Amino acid sequence: MNLRQSLPPVPLSAALLLTACNTPAAATPDIAVAHGALRSEAGMVVSAYPDASRAGAETLRSGGNAVDAAIATGFALAVTHPVAGNIGGGGFMVIRFPDGRSTVVDFREKAPLRAHPEMFLGEDGEYSSRIHHRSHLAVGVPGTVAGFALAHEKYGASEWAGLVEPAVALARDGFEVSERLAGSLAGRLEAFRDYPATFAQFFREGEPYAPGDILVQADLAATLQRIRDRGRDGFYAGETARLLAEEMERGGGWITEEDLARYRAVERKPVRGTYRGYDIISMAPPSSGGTALVQMLNVLEGFDLAAMGANTPAHAHHLVEAMRRAFRDRALFLADPDFADVPVERLTSKAYADEIRGTIEAHAASPSSPSDVAAGSGWESDETTHYSVVDAGGMAVSVTYTLEGGYGSYITVPGAGFLLNNEMGDFNARPGLTDERGLIGTEPNLARPEQRMLSSMTPTILARDGGLVAVIGSPGGRTIINTVLQIVVNVADFGMSPTEAVTSRRLHHQWLPNVARLEEGYMSEADAYVLAAMGHEIAWIRRQGIAHCIFVDPDTGMPVGVPDPRDSDGTAAGY
Ligand code: DON
């Protein structure tokens, strides 16, 4: 079986260095930048755009720690990776310190004060997907700048201004547009026409940028300068807040300057678990990611996946059955813990996994039905971004953040140059509406004032015997959790190399709709026939997730960056 059919091999080799930046000064090591796997001697950043990875690696090289580098990378992505990098969205940061302690920063967007569970119904009283996903009401109160400021205040080691400055320069002076970015923007030519500030920002005199062109974003540079100079107040107060609130008022949105002033990022306890001797450190609610990940791993621990073999019908069947059950529980129980009583301990306990395992048949698919809960949102796109950082001291940071859909709401704040999220789409559509397509209407994740919408983002860190093993995460809506799951299994059960663990084909099942979605090449047609004969409906998809990961080489203790080749812009930068 060829698990990596049609994905380019990603050799671990110094020959992959694309560029070595900065002329070597006496004691200043060069930064190596590669689209393939890369080993470094000290610090490593892997993200979705070369300039952003480089900004992070330069922060590390100049003495910043992994949190500093994560902040610099995140701001740079807000300039160079507009499809998902952001200051107008939100996300999660998981941090593991060199002594083994860990924490998470939750900077998920919140619903504005005026929000209520029926806010996505049209004038006719019917649910409106447009209001839910593509309107000013789809915008949540952004969290990214507050999250970075909190992480910096508590755990950063460098000056704040120096972490924002690379992004300011990239926006002000421009950066080189990659082929992938040029294609992505050109594909939005018609869609952005309805959003004049967005159209002006991403098209030059109405024409798409070509690969190699320089994209300058002057309004964004001015906003980033305010953030550089005033910290969180550069975003949540003053000029930026005023411009955002004015755009809301113009477009019928509900976010006010008061909503912005009240927004707080929070530090939470990570969700933790164990799997075959590995420690799992992942994101707590309001993400469902860590909880569902640990739940599924606990279930799978009782099966001999290694004996089944990677990507065999037996392996796929057991994955799907674990996923089906975890996603049903996700719909039933997972939401913002400040608003709902989320039973994380029970869901992540070994005892509960034993119970679940008892309901899985070895060779037959179980049913999925909306009546399992009396059931959310069926629409999640593939545009979020994950990046990983490890510093020379062994501190590790795993960040996944998003605008929700690609380019979020498509709304750029006029005069402020940044895109707003459409994260309100992650609240359940309307009370009681659960259906076969995957809409969920369960109570805990309905829109309420200042509640955070449920997420699937799963920034994760793997450790073993007190040592760092890997920093893992991915975009992909609900598929994120299953992407991270399979990378852990690939390492723990199948002993795959870092590159194999990331490139190996993946599958996805989310309870409803009751379909196993397999990446092309996941298994042979003959094996797929065996899987279908167990009662699984199968669909083939082109690609699942973009997992920009870092692994620690057990022999040398050095980080190995593995950009996922599913994204040609993915870049490892280290020194
Ligand atoms: O928080 C979530 O789970 C989603 N808003 C993430 C969206 C996403 O991953 C889209 N793309 N990759």
C-alpha cells in the first residue's frame, strides 16, 4: 500500500535549504528555511508562509522564547496569510514549558452583548445560512490580539514592540506573493467585489496579483503600528475599535466599542491524557478538540492497531467507530465552559472509554442518528491555520487560530485593513435543529451574550518520560480533531517517522453525516470494498488538513520541522 501516493517525498536533508538569510556574522547562526522537513540545532518554527516562519525564527535567534516567536509568527501570518492568519479572528495557544508544566491561552471570539439563540433566523422566522455565516452578524468579537498580549504578559521574554514590528514591516513595505496566494486571491475576484475595502486591499487596480508581485497593505500596517505601540489597546480601544464599530453599524452588525473593551482572553487548564506511554496536552473547552482527541485515544488504546496495520480496513473501521462516538458526545456536551457544565473529566476518563469500547463491534458499523441527541452547524470550511514553535530551551508552543471560513466574513474594516471573522457560524444554528446533514441544535452551544462558540481546533503537544516529542495541529473544521488523532496514532502505534506521520493519508467521520471520508490514496479500492461491506458509507476527498508540525529527534534532542506538503507554502525555519 502506498500511503503517500501523489504527495512528494519530503527528505530530511540539509540540501533542502531554500535560502539562508542574513549574512553570517561571527556568532549569529544562519536561519535555514525549507518547504520540506528541516532539522535545526536550536529553535524551529513551522507555519503556513515563509516570511512568517522566518519572523518567528528570527525572534528565537535574537533571544526570544517560543511564546515570543509564536506571537511574531502569528502577527506576520495576519499579513502574509490573509485566508486564515488574522488579528480579526481568534484561536488557541498551548504552551509546554521545559520543566513539563503546561498551560493554554484561550483567545476564542465571543458573541456580542446583543446576541441570542435565535439571531440566525431571517424575517420569515426560518434559519438563514447567510446570516449565520456571511453577514455582519456572523462576526464574533475578535480575540487574537488579546490572546497574544496575555501570552506575552505572562510568558514572553522579549519586548512586545519587537514582536509586532516584523508584521508592520511586511504590511508597510510589502511581501512577495506566492503562487498559492496569488491563486487563492484570484479565485475571490468576483466574491470580493461586494466588499469594496477587501477588494481594494487584495487587488491592484482591480487586477489580481501575480506570483512574485509585492503586496503592500498600508491600512493594516497602520493598525499593526497601533498594536505595536499600545498593546491590546491598539486594537480594543481608540482608532481601531472605532473603525471596527463603525463598520458594524454600517453593515447591521452588533459589535460595539463596549464589546471590544470588554473582551478578555483567558488562561485555562489544558486537557490532558495518556496514550501508550505518551502524554497528550491539548486544548480545553471552548474547543472540543482536546476532549474529543483524548476520548478517542482512550478508546483506541484498547485495540491492537499495530497488529491491524496502518490504513487497513480494520484500522479504518476502529477509527471511524471511535470518531462516531466522540462526535456524538461533542454535540451533546461540548461548549464554552463559562456557560455550560462540560463533563471533561468523565469524557476523557479511561473508564468511560472502556464503556464505549464495549459498544464497538469488530466488523460492523454502528448507526448514527440525530435522535441520539435530540442535535449544530454543518458548514465548516478548510481555512484555519496551525503553526508550531520549539525554542532552544525546549519550550514548545502549538497555535491554531482562524477567521473560520477562508478570508472569514470577507469584510475588511475600512481604514484598518484587516479581515473580520465569521466565527458566529460555529454556534448552533437554532435551538432544536439537528439533522442528518450534520446541523446540530443542542442547547449548550447556542449563541448567548459574551459566550464563546464551540471550536474543533486542536493545538496539541505530545511528550513522553518528561521530554517533548512533538507539536501538532491542523486546520480543517471538524476534521482537525481526526487529523491530530491520526498523527498521534501514526507515531505511537505504527512507529512512523515524522514525515510519514504527517504525510500519511487520513480519514474523517463526524457522526453526522454518517459517511467515512477518505483521502484519495488512503487505501486500495479492494480494501475500501471490505470497509464498505462492514456497513460504512465511503466518500473520497482530495485532502484533509494541513498539519505543520515539529518533532523532536529522540537521538539528538533536536527539533525537526515538518511542514505538511498538502500546502506548498508551508515552511520550516530554524537555526
Ligand atoms: O473553530 C473551529 O473549529 C472552526 N471555526 C475552524 C474552521 C476551520 O478550521 C476552517 N479551516 N480550516
